[in-house]
Amino acid sequence: MYSKLLSCLNSIRKITDFVPEAGLVLGSGLGDYAESIKTAAAVEYSDIEGFPVSTVKGHKGRFVFGYVENVPVVIMQGRVHYYEGYRMSDVVLPVRLMGMLGAKKLILTNAAGGVNPAFHAGDFMIITDHITTGVPSPLIGPNIEELGTRFPDMSEVYSIRMRNIIKKSAEECGIKPQEGVYVQFTGPNYETPAEIRMASRWGADAVGMSTACEAMAARHMGLEVCGISCITNMAAGISATPLNHREVQEIADRVSSQFKQLVTKVITNI
Ligand code: HPA
């Protein structure tokens, strides 16, 4: 795995020597954020040897390097999901690469279903912690000693410092953010109402199909991590209507300008 990471890194370094301060992973509704930044370089995933290329429609596949208000960032435009059939180690490969490119901080974003009944579609949730019981750990397999320790601590995956920055940034944008625990399931199906009741009793506030595994891999290698969920729908059984991807996308698109404004503020305050 480490040699695969090195060969990916090598492919990128042939194209650009840009060193980012922060990495940003774009979820639904933020896909075009990378187009709004001062771009220095872009690397298509398909040009990176051994890189897992996403198959989801509407997910662009490239790293964009550039500046958000003078902060050097690398943006992952299009992520890789476990439900596409990749091994977890491949799902988190891009995030590990961002760390190897020099990023010290990681901002994860996603679309998620609201499990907490006090949430509403269109809310933003600052991720305080996560539950990954429903997916395999990305750290299973031989430990990559060059990145981190065999048994990494996970007691503060989402940095309190960065959570406070998100709170302050939201305030500056006139957004009242929710806070809560994100649970990751494999997807691609949405959950059943019984699964959502279970998630709720576990202590989850939002549910999704990404992010937590990336956060775990990033913590393993010592990055400072934060995450923001866009609540695009109330989860199964809480919402009275069946879920569909189009509606999730519609809400994500509707709040996308607010989401972009928030992410820009967060990066500026980082
Ligand atoms: N469940 C899982 N993933 C999601 C959801 C959901 O309800 N909404 C957006 N992503």
C-alpha cells in the first residue's frame, strides 16, 4: 500500500510541486467549489498511476491546487466511495495522498441524512465525533509504519480547535450550525427506518456513506481534521416520504452557495 501511495505521489509531483497547507474534500453540492478558487494546478485522477477513479455520475475526478484567500489548499473534487466496490484502503488513498503532499489540516464535507429529529433539511452540522461500526476500518491490514502507529488514538478525531473555527465562521456567515455525531454506513442503499432507529440509539445525529473512514485515516497519520455535513434530508422513517438521490442533490444545490461561503470562511480562519 505504501509503495502505491509513493507511486501516486510521484505521478503528482511530475505535474506540480505545490505544497498545500490544508486539504479539502468536497461532498455533494460543493462539487464546483474548486472552480471558484485561485487555481495553481490541477491533476486528473486518471493521470495518477494506481489511483481509484470514482464512478458516480456528477462526481468529477481531480485534485485542484490553489489558494483560498492566500491559504494554499489541495481540493479533492470528487471522492471515492466504499459502495463503488473499492477496498477501504483505496477509498482513503486520496486523503492519505493529501497528507503526503504536505497538508497538515483536513476539511471534510458531505451530504448526510438527519437522524436527530431537531434537524431540518438544509441545516449544516459540525461533526463532533463519528461511529464507523457499520464499515470496515481503513486501517485493517499491515500497518503503514511510515504514516502512523498500529493502534492510533481516536479520542478527538474532529479537532476541538477546528470545530470552534467552524462555529465562529458560521456565525460570521449568519448560519446557525447544528452539531453532532456522524455515523457511516456502506450504502449505496439508503437505510431502513429500523437502522435509523438503531443509529439514533447509538447516539448518531446524522448518517452518510463517506467521511468517517477518511477522518480515521487522516488521524492515523496525524492530520488535524474537521468535518461539516450538509443535512440534505431527514433519514428514513423520520422523513414521511421515500428518499431519492435527486432530492438529496436538489437540497445540496439549494444551499451550496451558503456552504461555499462557510468553507471559504473556515479556510480563511484556519
Ligand atoms: N443516508 C445516507 N446517506 C445520505 C443520506 C441518507 O439519508 N442523505 C445524504 N446522504
